[in-house]
Amino acid sequence: MDCNNVFAPRGAKAEVEEGLAFAPKFDADGLIPALAMDAVTREPLMLAYMNAESLRRTVAIGEAVYWSRSRQEFWHKGATSGHTQRIVEIRTDCDQDALILMVEQVGAGACHTGRNSCFYRKVVASSHDATAKLEWIGPGKSFDPAEVYGKP
């Protein structure tokens, strides 16, 4: 399917920022960042990328489909794990170059590490010097990735 016919053409800045036509702006690699957030708790779950076809598929089936930059293939979230993301709402920012997917996370978690969210650590500044470190946040693992993905 030709994705150019699915989305509106990018018009003038005022049209993009104030109009109602969905005209996503993909980067030089043809990608747009998509932050998946829990539709109820508003907790960030994961950040991934979409190309025009994966975004078209997401809209068409109502479940998140991403573009895997490392594998160079479509990634229907949950196809392997069963931990799908049902789309509740898709939001775009003012210039339409970033997306937020408000999702119902179905299954034990969104992160391949076995956690509900990929954002399970926070950055904290040291009170003694200019360094930063990470601290754990959240409840820990919600599933065993070795069982789900069959990899140690």
C-alpha cells in the first residue's frame, strides 16, 4: 500500500500546527519517535520508532506496530510475547514530528527486560560532584524474559 495516500501532505507551518490534517513528519531515515504511555496511569512504557507503513498498520489494526531499527523489520508489539499494546489514542505534537501512543498494555509488561515499563531507572545528580547516576524506580520485573522470548 502506498503510505503517501494515507497521510495528508505537509502544508505550510500554520496548516501543520493549527489544522486538523494528519501530516506526520518523518526524519531523514523515514522514522518518527513514538512514546507509548499507559492510557490509565499515564506512566511512560517505552519509546520506539515508526515508519510510514508501521504507523499506517497501527492505525488500521488498533495495536502498536513499530519499525525495529536494529532488525530492520516491522515489529508488531506482542507478536512474540503476547504483551500487545491496544491503541486507545494517538497524539502528535505541534509540528507532527513525534507521537504519543496512549495504550492499554495487555500482558505482563512492555519492556523486553521483563518489566512493565522500559523507564525503570531515573537519573539523579550527585550532591558531591557533577556526576549523574541511575536509581531504580518501580516494582521490578513483572515477567521472566527467558521464558517469554526463549533466550537466556
